[in-house]
Amino acid sequence: MKRTALYNEHVNLSARLIPFGGFDMPVQYQSILQEHEAVRKAAGLFDLSHMGQFILEGDGVAEWADRLTVNAVPTMKPWQARYNIFTNERGGAHDDVIFYRLPDRWLLVVNAGNADKMWKHLNDSVGGSDVKLTSLHGRNALIAIQGPRSVAMLQPHSDADLNGLKYYFCTEGHVYGKKAVIARTGYTGEDGFELFVDGADAPEIWTKLLAGNAGNGLIPAGLGARDVLRLEAGMPLYGHELTEEIGPLQAGLAWVVKMNKPEFPGKASLEDQQSRDDYPRIVGIVMDGRAPAREGYHVFLGEKRVGEIRSGSIGPSVANKSIGTALVEKEAATPGTDVVVHIRGTAYGAKVVELPFYKRSYKIGAA
């Protein structure tokens, strides 16, 4: 297993480490519930340095990337961030990513488990273009501070105007005097920032942020809390709600797919899917009781098996109900539909609901 620049900080904080995306990563420090609550009420600090970071340079980046992805790339404004999906010829997802348009380069962030696959895919697709690719995977660090109090916690230590930074935009500045690309993005459903910094600078930024905001409710948070937070917020996780077989339409991400683009891999397959509208799709599931909705459990409509659970957890922000996502046939996808989840030979009642399970009650950017 590889180690991020913050590995020693996690060890010093007695984190429980697990292999994830090729790295030893903290799944929790004290309590997943405590970390979840901190993010929903104050803020949590995450190490995301295992994510793949690629620099894209050249005048042709926008047009080149636009041919490989379902969302529009050339229309991005300077300093804008945009969610996107690289698709295969069947309309499935190679990966879901975020592009950041910087003044002199582009930053592409991919999922940790897909970093090697995506690096090969990008290089295989460059061809005779003028696009230059540089991988910062494992070299640069990525620290995320997420929660409704994240602006107040980070602003005193940065020369960037964080209050004025729009959602899904970024800027360049300093944090504790260290250079950083600061993006108002995240994966928790809350306000927050992601700090792209040199690996050598990451430990100082991490320790100072925690020490300087200990009285404000900031605590380190691991992958366990992050997964519950993103599930409540209805955000897909690659390998669960998106895969090489499960594409953006099935995942409920039709808003990402720009069918008016001249070309992208899998466009014909997705157009056919869209016109037929008979494909399995991701839905929210709320169990009637406390029985867990775990990945792989079968979902039935009456006596007919119609799908399976893709993600599941107890949702602290959803009255501690047992929640999950499921890939189900269209006939079982209408919100309000009563279904049955089979768990080790026993049938448990559940209901299909709209995603997300949780929405923040404040506007990002509001004081």
C-alpha cells in the first residue's frame, strides 16, 4: 500500500487505517457518527490525497476532453469546476470526475481506484493532439474541510476571498502561507473547500487547521463518515451507483449528459437508452425497520426480483433510518413504491423514495 503525505498525522491521531484505492487510508478516528455529526453541524477535515490528480496543458485540451466526456468542457469559464463522466462505447462509466479550468492549465481529479485506468485511458486518447498530460497522483495532496462552518474556520488562514468564491469555482491563494488551489467543492452535501497543495506542505496545513479550530468543532473525519454523508446527499460512488456497466442515465445523472454534443463515447447507446426509457435505474430505498440495506441484497416487487442494493447505511440525518440505493427495473422505480429486500432468506419491507435523502438548509456563499 502507498501512503499519502498525511499518513503520519493519521497514525498520530490513532486512526483506523484500511487499504483503499491503493493507499493506507483512515476509515475513522474516534467514531463515524461523531465525525458525521461534526460535518453536518460544524466541519470535518478529510485527507483525499489518494484521489488521482492530473494536469492537462495545451490549447486543445477543451475540445479533446469534450470528445471523451458527456458534459460540456469548452463552455467552462476560467476558475470554474464542473462534474463530468468519461463513458465507454456501451454508455457505461469509465469514471466520474471533476474538471477545474485554471488560467494556464486544467486540473482533472479522478477516483483513486480508477487513477491507473484513467491515466492509461487519457494517454491512449491523446493521439496527435497538442495535449500534454502530467500525473500528480501520490505527489500532490488534497485536504477537504467540509461543513457549514468551514468558511469561518478557513478564511482567517487564507489570503483568498472564500466568502466571495462561488460554488463549483476555484481560486489560487495561500493557506498558512503555503500555495494552494482552493475549490468550493465537496462530497458531503455541505459547504466546504478542497485544498490542492504540495505534499510537503500538507502536514503543516492539516495540523494547524485542526489545532486552530479545535474549539470551533473541527475534527478529522475518515472514509466511513464520508460514505454516509455522500449517500445521504444522493451523490454516486464509483463502483456502486456508477460502473463500466451502469451509466449516467441509469444513475439518475441525465443532467450531466449533453446529447447535443457532436460526439462522445457511447452517445448512440445512451440515445437509444433515453428513447426506449426501459432501463434499470438507481433509486433511494428506506427500510421499514432497522434491518441494514447492504450491497448485493436482492430487491423484489411482489414475487418478482427487480434489482439489488448498491449502497446502504444508517442515515443519522434521516432520523437514523436504514437507507440505501438500489438499481431496479423501471416498474419498481416510482417513489412511493413498496418493495421487499431479501436479507439472508428473510424478507423485509422497504419503500422507494426520491434522492437525495438529505438537503442542507442554507445557501452556499451566504454569510
